[in-house]
Amino acid sequence: MLTDAQIAQFHRDGYLVLEDVIDAKTLDAVKAEYEALIDRLYDEWAADGQLAPATPDMGFFDKLDAAVKAGFEWYQPLDISLSHSGIADDTPMHIGPAVFDMATHTNLLDIAESLLGPELTSNPIQHVRIKPPEAEVATGERRAHIIATDWHQDKGVTLPSADDTQMVTIWLAITDATVENGCLQVKPGLRDDMLPHCTRNQPGITETYLPKEHAVPTPVKAGGAVIFHPLTPHASLSNVSGGYRWSFDLRYNVTGQSTGRDQFPSFVARSRARPEAELRDWRVWKQMWDDARHTLARSAHIPQHRWPSDGPNCA
Ligand SMILES: O=C(O)CCC(=O)C(=O)O
Ligand SMILES: [Fe+2]
């Protein structure tokens, strides 16, 4: 659990940086799961003739790098969510046991419980971000999963159904996040107001509303985390290093409140009142995502947030 001092700091600053949140075993399991995934994807891409066959010396980042340099869609099969639009029966995503163990890790739930209380739902607004050196990214790529993230509040990427939802973001570093490789930056200070956003390349806070005070970079070592309130403005720096920056962002909300993306599946991650309601089997989680994909592939498009690209805040 967080200490009283950490809770007070969170309520003053709107964020917290914590080292050593996730143990090496959990981290290694996630990395091994992604290695197996990239091996399989690489073989498929090579079989399609999109990439040269793998050589035995190629590791995870070599294979990913080859895919990035080839300029085709490599991101969605790695993400732990469905895409924003164009969901079809064959839209790939990665819902696996090591990711489930990470998302339901006691240490993460203890942090969330310290801030939100004991009834916690795993919110489906969740992503992997394995960000390449920006110089390697194809021109025209604007996704915040791949290049620098624009200033925003996480409540700004929910639908209005979650305006009163109590939630928290836990941003977990899988590799060391540094100023050079594009760690997060925040505008400190707990706020209670939603700032106007406009979707240009990404949903971002309109410049005139961007708080003027100094931005604070939040570097953190692998296994550490940045915890932030959903109204804390944050962005990421650009990855100007020669290596990849890998993180997961996970969110939790008070059970019974809207997740703000209710077309995607959520589950009870912790319940002190009804422990039997907690989901313990990753295969059920995967089935929920598969079912959501099946339904959404047959439904009209549901926007993922409320900010158009030509709205009044875009002037
Ligand atoms: O990792 C990033 O670049 C952005 C993450 C973010 O906006 C979030 O975790 O809410
Ligand atoms: Fe965010």
C-alpha cells in the first residue's frame, strides 16, 4: 500500500513516481510472452514476403526493428486493446497470461486501492507502447502509441459517461524510461477541471488552455511506475535515443462506475467485499476481448473520445 506521505503527495501533485513496483519475475514473464509473440509475428511476416527470414542471432528488438523499418502495421498485433476504428474479426491484439498477471499484480492493486478504495475494476483503456527511435518511424505516423504523446488528460480520452468515475492510471516502465528515450512529463498540481482538447494528430489539450507552469519529466527505471490522476495533464517526450522505450499503461476505476469505454471489457480486479467476484483466469479475459471484437466488427463505429478535429476548441 502507499504510505500516507505518498497519498498526500499524490493529492497535492496529481502524480507520483515509484521505483520497484513490479518484481523481476513478472517483468521477465511479460518480456518472454512478447518475445514468443514477436517470433510468431515475424515468421508470419516473413512467410508473406514482407520481411527477410529471421536469422538465429535476431532478438526481440532486432525483429521489431526490422518490422518498423519495413514500414508496415506492426503495432496493433502487440497492443493489449482493440484499435480505435475499423475493428474486424481479424483485428489482431495481444491478451495473454503474463500481461494479465501484470495487470492484476498485488502491488499495482495495492497502489490503486490506496487511492480509490477496495473495490477495483480493471479499466479497458490500456495500451502497450513500444516506441522506436523517432527517426525510424514512417513519416505520417501520428499515433501516441508509437511517437511522442501530445499533452492530454486521461479523462479526455474517455467518453463523458466516465466524467464522475474515480480512476487512476498506472504507467509501468518495462525498459528504463529516460528523458532521452521519451519518458513521460507532467504538469504538476491536482486539478478538478477538464481542459478543452482538440483532435489534431492525437486528442490534445488546446494550446491556449495548456497550463503555463513548468513541465516535469518523470524518468523511471524498468519495473517502476508513474501513477497519475485522470485530470493531470501529461505528455511524453520524443524518443531521440537509438533504442526502444517500452511501457504499459493500465487503469483502474471504482467498480460499478463507467469505464468511459464501455464497449470494451472490464473486470473486477480486486474486491474486499466479494473476493469471489475477482477475475483470476486470463482465458476468461481473453474471451471477453474476443467477444467484444466479434460484436464491434458488426456494429456501427463507436467513437473513443469526445473531441472532434473541427470542434470549437480547435480554433
Ligand atoms: O506512454 C506515453 O507516451 C503516453 C502514456 C499516457 O498518456 C498514459 O499512460 O496515459
Ligand atoms: Fe495519458
